[in-house]
Amino acid sequence: MTARRLRDFAARLAPPLCAGIAMLAAWELWVRWTDPPRFLFCAPSEIWRDARARAGELAMATWNTTVAVAWGFALSAVVGVAAGVILSANRLVERAFYPFTVILQTVPLVAIAPMLVIWLHAGVRAVSVCAFIVSLFPVVTSTLIGIRSIPNPQVELFWLYGARPWARLFQLKLPGAVPSIMAGLRIAAGLAVIGAVVGEFVAGELGAERGLGIVVVVAAKQGELPMLFAAVALASLLGIAMVGGVNAAAYLLMYRWHVSQRPD
Amino acid sequence: MTASLSETPRLSPGTVAPGMPVGITGLVRRFTTQASAPVEVIAGVDLEVPASQFVALLGPSGCGKSTLLRLVAGLDTPDGGAVAVGGRPLRRREHPEALAFVFQEAHLLPWRTLVKNVLLPLELRGMAIGERRDRALHMLERVGLSDARERYPSQLSGGMQLRGSLARALVTDPRLLLLDEPFAALDEITRHRLDALIHELWCERRFTALFVTHSLREAVFLAQRAVMFSRRPARVVADRPIDLPGERNDQLRGLVTYNELVARLYQDLLIAEAGA
């Protein structure tokens, strides 16, 4: 049984791994053959070399960004689900407040980040709030849609048996909305990484607390192309890890009953 | 009222409370759409259902039978007239007690196992954990689903899901059971089995039943009385007793009287369809 699961896992992991290696190899060969100027382009092997040379610095930066992403994402998960529940409870409340959540989605982060610096000072708190703002909207919307999509007879069943509001929330609305909420969290997880990195451009700390966004800014200014690539790669890995975490949570919550988790 | 049940002996002794009578007087329901004038769905229906009677509600599709059922359950509010359940008028947005509703589809909660679905009504009414589980397990045994108790709805066939929803409806020992075409989507054999099951349960518990169906055979098999509604807006066009032996089984389906009753209801349906 475990041997089989291991084999299944390998079978899932092999295709993206092979594709990734093939693309890296093509990139490496292309750089070696055409030999572009190094301030314009560099090879994967050069990125790897520089990244190893400054591994401590990159690890610290990745950790600092991870902390901001984790805070921002956790906050948007809690606030987003709560806001979705509140909006779903009343049409009037939804009509009054839903348009304002769209503002969160459309206002450019770089435009509000300076305000956050004024209120919170540059640093992990301001960066976390950036990650939070960018990732909030999909959680609110998916919670709202999930609750609204619960079949009418199920709602009526709870009414017929005189269910209390708490029972309606925890036994019907939240479990019924879980598939939709998970889809929203998956989008939010990636957005939180983008929010934190972009947030650091404006609201990041420069000292020992600096994150991947600052590494990107500094490397770009100093023309250290390999460091720039390394920081981008680490940010993507962080995003993949976040989405993977949400997928794992979705699996644990739904594998017994929801079609989205059935084996292929 | 022809087929009152007072003379029928109760098949199972014990604690089961008898059914509740239902009184419907001058019931009117209109639906307003923004596009057009209000559509009258039910136009002055009067219907007296004595305690423990099994009544089939028949009529052309979309005639308002389901709306009538929803009004009796308090899931919808009438525009005129009144519904009384158990001799007491139903107030607006009141949770009716001792009433259960079986929907067209099973609508089990997909994230709960079968047994947890069946005990849900008891849980919502605040019964203690051990007791509600015992009662749900007993009910599952009664509908023949004991082996499937820990399965999730997605792992059950359509017929099993409907049996589960029947168990969920009956676990509270309702005195009025409302069924809204519950078996419309099933194959013939499964449907016959479930009809037989409902009949058995009704014989045991003697709840009052209002059963909306499109199948005349099902109506004759189960009911003591068949009420035929006209095309929308719904009015009663025929109200017939079904005089068949108290105990219904598969042999009944071959009887001449059974088939005559089905044929007569078919005539009623043609009249109703023509828009009497």
C-alpha cells in the first residue's frame, strides 16, 4: 500500500520535474552558445554559483518574506471568511459593503504602501498588511459565493428544524462553502507572496530584516543579475509552497466527500 | 371524508403518536414577477385531511401541488386563506413541530456520513449525542441501510440516498409527513421497493401523509385518497377515495380494482389537463 502510494507520488512529481530540468538545460545551453552580455542575461549555473556564495543572506531574506506572507495570508483567511459570512447574512449589508471590497482588489498596492509606511513604519508589519490587502478579496468573494450556492432545500431543512444561527453557521454554511473557500484561499496564497514582495519594494526594511523584495531592488540597482534571478526563484518557490499548503489543507478537509478530491 | 383511519388497527403498538389533521381553507398564492402581472398559482383550495390519512396530491406538472405542500410546511406564506396543522392555524414563519418534509432530491449534506445526516434533525433540536445516535441507527436499520451508516452520500446510490432522506425525515417521529415527488428520478423497481417501504412505515407509525406525485400507479398503491388538481391556478377537480385493502403489496398491482382506479384517475387527469 505505502509502496504504491510512493509510486503514485513519484508518477505525479516526475513530469513537472523533468519539464523543469529540460527548460533549465535549454536555457543554460542557449546562454553558453549565444554568450549574451552579462548585464543583460545570465545562465542558471551562474545564478546557482552566486546564490550559493550568498546563501546566508538569501536564506534570511526568504525567511523574513515568509513571515510577512504567513501573517498576511492568515489575516486575510480569517478576516476574509468572517467578512464573507457577514456579507452573506443580509442582502442589504452585501449591497452596502461589497462594492468597497472591490476597491481592495483594484487599488494599486504601490499606491497605498506609502500610507502604510506612514502609519506602521517600514518593516514586517507594513509588509504583512500589504500581503493581507492583496490577498483579501478572493477569500471574501469565494466565501460569499460558497454560502450563497448552498442548495435551498438544505437551508429549508435547517429552518424546518428550528436551527439556531450558530448551528446554521457551523453545520451548514461553513462546511457547505468549504470547497469554494478553498478555491479562494488557493488564489490568495499566491497573491500574498506577490503582495509581500511588492510591498517590500516600498515598505520593506533595509537592514538585517530585509526580505526578498529588497534583495530584488538592491540587485537590480547594482546590476547583479544572478541575485535578481535567485530572489525571484525563491519567491516563486515560496508561492508554490503556500499553494501546496492550501492544497494539503483542502485534501484533509474534503477527501472523504468532495468530488474535487477524487483520485484520477 | 371517506377513508378515515379510525377503524384501521395500528400495526405496531407502543409510543407512536397518531397523525395530525390538516385543514386548508380558501388557500390562495400568487407569485409576482417583475416582468408581468402576478401569476395565481393556487386559487382558493379547500382540503380537509383527517388524522393519519395518506393523501396523494395529483395534477398536471407545474400546477402548484408543490407550492401547496410548501405552504403546509410553512416554507412559504399564503396570500389568502389559512392552513391549520393539528387543529392549530399555522402562523407566519413559524417552525412547525412534529412535521417532516421529504424533498424531490435526497439533499443529504455531502460532508456528513449517512448516520450523521440522519441524526441531524435531532442534533438541531438539541438531543443528547448518545440518544440521537441510537435513534438514527435504529432508523437506518428500519430502512435497510445499517451497513452504509458510515458512508458519505457520494458513495451511495440514488435509491440509498432517498432512503437516507426518508430516515432523516422519520427520525423525529413526525405526525405529519410531506413528500414532494421524492422518487421521480428512480427506476421502476427501486421505486416500487421504496413505495412498499413508505407503506410499511406508515402502517407502523400512522403519520398523516401528503404525497405529491406524478405517478398515478404510485398514488393508488400508497394512498387512501387521491386529490386531483387542475392546471394552474390549482383548484380541486376530483377527490376520490381509494378503496383497496389496508395492507398493500406487490400483488395489488395485478388486481382489477387497482387498475380500474388508475384508469379513473387518468380520466381525471385528462380533464384537469384540459383546464376544467
